[in-house]
Amino acid sequence: MATTKTKEIPAGRVSGLIQAEEERFRRARARSNQLWMEAREVMPRGVPSSFQDAAPQPIFVERGKGSRVWDVDGNEYVDFHNGFGVMVVGHAHPKIVEAVSRRIQLGSHFAQPVEDVIVVARELSRRFHQPKWRLTNSGTESTLDAVRIARGFTGRDRLLKIEASYHGHHDALMVSVEPPPDRMGPADHPASFPQSDGIPAAIVELTTVVPFNDLPALERAFAEHPGEVAAVIVEPAMMNVGIVLPDTGYLDQVKELAHRHGALLIFDEVKTGVTIAPGGATERFGVTPDLVALAKAIGGGLPCGAVGGREDVMGVIEDKRVAQMGTFNGNPLTMAASRVTLLEILDANAYAHFDALAETLQGGLDEAIGRYELPFHVITLAARGGVTYRARRVRNYRDYLEIDKSFAYLSWLYQSNRGVLMAPGAEENWTLSVQHSIEDVQRYVDNFAEMARDLRQ
Ligand SMILES: Cc1ncc(COP(=O)(O)O)c(C=O)c1O
């Protein structure tokens, strides 16, 4: 962490730069703007998912190849967004194109099992040390199923979740995802805040919220609800508020506490799975949960998810006590893409390549932060990483709230205007792909250094 010496940024500097960058951004995206206006006639906010509506305006994309994407105005970008952490294989990877093309000619959907589901499930078992798997189509479905399995297995209803973790958009976990400061309750005893209208209060009441990296608060939550808790669900490294790492030993202790109180531990590895190590956070942090939810990168760009778990826990599906189903589960196209992703693309060389890219980013960004004495730091974890606009480490949501989000927005504009597409939003973290080169990531570093210099001028 480059936090040795930092200086305040002069007031007004960031807003002045944002204004200039927004104008430049809009000038180069007239066609995107026009399509957005048209889309608004038929879609709320002019986008198919609310995540895609980000200031100053959505970028409509035309195509992608390798590490690059091109928007409808002809702007070319190195893709650091990578479809919200999905495209670690890069765009139009020849092996994915070949596997999906071959498969589609043999029929694209049967809702009957195909042989590839066995190959995919075996490989997930090997990576995540879970003997039994089911397939889904998204992260939302994976965490929804994990929760239902845990409730079915334990015969209990209550969930413990971490404040500011996002686990998808189903009711049980759309609680205190980004609670407003006036509704979030005390730091060591957060309120359960519904993240959307339309979520019944009775459901919200069943989800107790605890801060990340806080074992006494977790202990207290168990004590307040004796014999009620089905599961604790955590993102082992939080990735929807920048990147927040677990304290050493924290995940082990969460598992121990959960088990002591008769509850299960669920890892939401939708973002960390296969991106921060071959076996995700399970491997990187050395803790195996009772259930793991996967999605995003495991499908090589097709809508794929999976839920894996202990033999006895997944036995509730075997016994037909818990329903786990879906028309598109194990879809042949998805499975063909997942199979090549897991067996042929994300091999040992891929992870060595991610580490080399991460080293270039970490070194280059640390150098710029140090040179310009900025109160920021960088976290890299193989294919994932990001800049945190705060000198000190973030341990939980309350720390994250102290960050001035305008730096993240300015950075997003600088990168977009200079040929790097980042995921929108203040949470600012990137996903690299096997098709990214050192030159690609150097572009991010150079753009960042330019912003750092301008912040100091
Ligand atoms: C940690 C985590 N869990 C679950 C989800 C939901 O996944 P999906 O958007 O595929 O439903 C997300 C989405 O970003 C996520 O980041």
C-alpha cells in the first residue's frame, strides 16, 4: 500500500476536472446518447438492467474482440469492465467461439441433461472442494438457491448477512446493500434496510445485518436469535464497495461461529470464484464453506451460475425436500462455453498471466500515488483489483462511506476518455482477461498517472 506520505487535494479541483471530462465524454458519444433517448421510450431509464444506467450516460457497445470493445460512436477501449466481472476469457475467445458454434449446430436447448454438465460439475468440485453441484443461470439464482438449501437443511428461517454485500436482486438478500446513512443504524448493530420498494417487511425482518470483519457483532447477532439462524452468507472478499479484504483468520472464525450455533456458512463467490485463484476465495483464503454460490466468470460469457455444497447439505435436493430447478439450468450452449473456460482457458498459465498483469498495475499505480502524494491505495488479486480513494485500508461499509466518491467518478471519466472502459459506479474495481497484454494494463496506469498529475496542478 502506497500510504507513506499524502497531501490534501485542493477544494474545487476535483469538480473542475469532472466538468471538463464530462464535456469531453459527451462530445465523443452522440450516437450512444441518441440510442439511449430511443431506449427510454420503451424501457425505464433506457437500459435493460438498472446497473447499466450510470452517469453521465450509458455507453452503447457494438462489439468486442480480445481485450478490446468498441462503442457505437467508434470509440475503442481496453476493457477493464469486462461485463461486470464475467469476461476473464476476453471477448470472442477463439475456443469459446468454436465450442459454442459447434454446439449450436447440434441444437441449443433441450431441458434434458447433456454430458458437459458432468464435466463442468467435476471441475467445479475439484476447484472448490464441494462434492455436489447444481447449475443455475445467474448469481441471483445461485444465492437464492443456496439460501433455500440452507433453510431446508437446518429447518430455520433467519439469515445473517454482511452490511453492504450485494448477493443479487432476490428479496431475502436485497437488504442493507447500500443503506443510506440516516437509515443504517449503529455501526456495531446495523439496521435491516430494504434496498428496494416491493420487498415485504416480513422478509426483511428475517435478515439480520452485521458489519464485515466484526466477530463480536456476529457473536451478538447469534446470541440475539438463538436457534433461529440458518446461514451466514458472506462475500469472502467484498467486491461491491471497492475491494474489502477479510482480516486474517476472520473467515475461519465466521465458519466456527456459524457451526457452533448450528448454522451453515455460505460463500458468495459470484465475483471471486475462478478470478482471484483457480478455486476462488475458497482456495485463496483457505476456508471451505458449507455452500458456495458461483456465476459470472465460470460461464465464459454465457449466462451461467452454480451452487455447490456438502454431501449432506445438498442431500436436501436428493431427498426432494428442497426444490432447485430452472428451464435453462445446464443449457447446452452455456455448458459448452463453461467447459472450455474451465478446462482449456483458465489453466495455470492464465493465472500466471493475471499475476503478471496485476504486478504491473500494482507497481505502476503505487508509483503514481507515491509521486503525487495522494491519499489512495491499490489492491490486486489476480484478475481483479482496484484503486481505493482513501489512504487507509477499508474494513467495512462504514469505512467505505468515508471515501469521497467523486475521485472514483473522475477516474472513470479519465479512463473512458482515454480508451479504458471501467465498470461504472464508485465501487471502482476492474476485471482483467487472459487476452489483456502488459501494454493494455499500462494504458490504465498512464491514464491514472495523468489524472494524478492533474489533481496536483
Ligand atoms: C457478489 C455478487 N453476488 C451476486 C450477484 C448477482 O449476480 P447476477 O447479476 O448474475 O444475478 C452479484 C452481481 O454483481 C455479485 O457481485
